[in-house]
Amino acid sequence: MSTHKITILYLRLSRDDELAGESNSIINQRRLLTEYADKNGFIPYESIADDGYSGTNGDRPGWQEVIARIEAGEVSTLIVKDSSRMFRDYLRAGLYREMFREKGVRLIAVNDGVDTARGEDDLIPFRELMAEWYARDTSKKIKSILGTKGWAGRPLSNLPPYGYLKDPDDKDRWVIDETTAEIVRWIFRLAVEGKDPYEIARVLHDAKVERHSYYLTQKGLGNHRLKCDTENYHLSNSLSCGYIF
């Protein structure tokens, strides 16, 4: 391998994959790929991950970084757990494989037994087509499940909206969170007075009301636990977005 190029280990996990169990977890993928890279001498390498992105979504930030670095000629080898980690779209997957070939990038899909340095695998297009069908089928099932829950009056999100908490005796029921309820009422009063979202955010900022992400972080909840600025808990990243959205 060229000393001026690196190996990229690409990891992807979608919410659908989480439902399927631990085998596709980011931790499992990273362990599998780093062990493979170390054992087979693919050094230096970097890992790039997309956590929470569907394989049918081409706008994944990690994947876009991978493609940009390949186009810049920085990558010698791309290693994935299986071909579905790259894309669950038959046509786009084929276009990317062709781009890898033109750029001289070696593609390895560990669990599929694919290594383009040993020649093309005729089963790759078939696997990609099956991956796309799987994604479509899973999407239909999830929509059906969410629709059934919605018509039954059950929550569709894991976390209640700002101002509510899960009932400790019934996870499908929300109760008023007295800690934040008054803030919600205040926001509604400001809206009735004619203030727009930016103005409301400015009022909350000046009053040093903590952001929702900070509030959830204090409770060990939400998706912002690793990003929340606990020192500037009242500062909004974008005042135009408000505090609770």
C-alpha cells in the first residue's frame, strides 16, 4: 500500500439495525474491523462512523467524508463489516463501487468475504439488491407499527416533549413535569403576546433559562450527553431556533 494513503474503516448503524440486536452495533463493528486491519497490516487506518443513519440515506456526514477523501486520493483501502454498511440502494452502491475501481481503492467487506484485490465477486450486486429490499421491507413494518401505536393513543417517541415526564407506573403515559411546566406556560404567554421564536429565545436567554439539552443531560437522558456545554447551560446555539426545539 502507498505510504501516502490510509485505510478507512467505515461503520454505520441505523435505528433499524439496533432493533436487530448487538451484532451490528458500532462497538461490535469497530472491534471487528480494527482486529481485521491490525491482523492484516492495514496501517495506518482511521475509523469513520455514521450512528443513527439509514443505509438508504446518501447524505450521511461520515459517508460524505469517506467519499470526499477517496476523491482527494487519500485512501488506499476501504473496509466495512458488510456491503450493506455502505448502502442499501442497489443502483447507488454500484456507482460507488465503480468510483472505487477508478480511484484504485481496494474494497473489503469482511463478513461477505469480499476483497477486490482478489477479483470481483459476482454476488456483490445480488447482496446489494437484497439489502435494498430488506431496507424497504423494514421501513414498511416500522411505519405500520408506529401507525398502530399512534391510533391507539400511545407515544411514538422515547422521550416525552419538554414539560412532560413518563409516568413511572405507565411508560406509555405522560404526566406534567412541574419543574419545566412553568417555563412552557411562560413560552406560550410570550407567543400570545405576539413575540416570534427569536424574541422568545432572547427572553429565555436573558433570564438564563437552561436549554432543554442541558436539562436532559442533568437527568442522564437524550442524545446530547456528550455535546452539552454545561458551563454555558443557558446559551442557545442558535437563538432563532429557540430553547425547547
